[in-house]
Amino acid sequence: MLLDDYERVSQAPTCDALREALVSFAEHMDFPLVSATLVIEQPGAPSTYVTVSNTPPAFLDASQSLEDGRRDPVLQRLRVQSTPVIYDQRTYVEASAADLWETQAPFGFRAGIGIALHLPHGRHLLLGMDREKPLPRRDAKLARMLADLNLLAVHAQDASLRLFLPPNPPVADVLPRLTPRELETLRWIAQGKSDWAIAQILQVSEHTVDFHVRQILKKMACNSRHRAVLKALQHGLIDTA
């Protein structure tokens, strides 16, 4: 994907524009269905959910009950992890929830990828893309797809926080100074490479890669490597080519 495709999402001026940008991005990735949900948890009050999606109205009319949501294996994983969740019929069968898959499959939710970004102050962004046909079996193609979705989630999160939450006072954004090796590590992170893969490419240990990542997050004042990638792109420190 091009940087312009990500920026169209993060800079969307309205909810409708965000939906249009997400749908366009998902279609380029060969996913007819996409959904982004901002969850805001508040002490002593019910959580707030704001969703932007192209989910079929018929599916919303037949949406799962609260109890079914608790049984859904994809939602269960997204609540506790930030790594992408890949699903198909087997995922639901192995979780003894095949009936849930049978309910959603006729609406196009047969296979897909979901990711959750968990932020401080009880804020979460859930992003999912779904389709009828199976996901690619080639590791390289699937890895590229996961990398694109990870980066898209960060942009969708920025847009959601800007559109649906009160603005925060402006804070000066100082250009971080990264070493050449830190920049190289960040470029490979943007390409979806794991720490092990980066270690092999750079011919260093995974411990060294982990050290570089921790230094990057510290210098860039980011709480995740995906947000660090977004900030580096915004500053022009790296590109997605």
C-alpha cells in the first residue's frame, strides 16, 4: 500500500470519510468487509463503542447476543492480545463455537483478520477485515497482509480518537534522533518482520534487536512498535517502499 492510502484514513475529516477510506483500503487488500471500533472504558460507567463499518444491515439485525460475544473465539483473543488474530471455520470449531461461524458465514464473514490496539486510559481500537474466500496460504503474502493491517490499525486509531474524542491541548512534537541501526530496525518492523527475522537480516542476536526496539520506543515516546512506525512515517524518517 502507498503512504497516501494510510494518510487518507488517518486524516479523514468526517466519520463518512473515514468509512469510505477504510472500505477502499480493505477492497485493495481483497476484503469486502471492514469494521473499526473505538472502545472507551470509563470507571463506574458502561463502556462506549463507536463503530465505523460497512457491515451488512441484515447481519446487524441478526447480530450475536452478549453471551455469544463472550463465546466468540476471535473477540476473546482480541481482548487480551495485540498481535493479529487470523480466523476461519476451524477457529470456531476448535473453540466449540461452530454455531457462531454458521450464523455469520452467510453474510460474508467466513475468514478474516482482526487486530486490537490497547491504549492507556481504557481506550481500545478493534479493526477487522472479513471475506468469503480463504486467506492466502503463502507465508510471504500473508505476512505482507498482516503488516499492512497492523499499520492501518494505527492510522484508524488516530482518526477515531480525533473524530470521536474531545481534542487534547497541542503538544510540541520534537523530531526524535535515531541511530542508523535503529532506523534500519524500524524499516524492517514496518515491513512486518519479526524480531527473529530482523536479527537474521542484520546478523545480530534477537536480544540486540529487542534492545534496539526498546530504544526506539523510548526515544519516540511510543507505547508500541506500530505507533513508532507511524510516527517515523509522519516525520519522514522512513518510508513504506
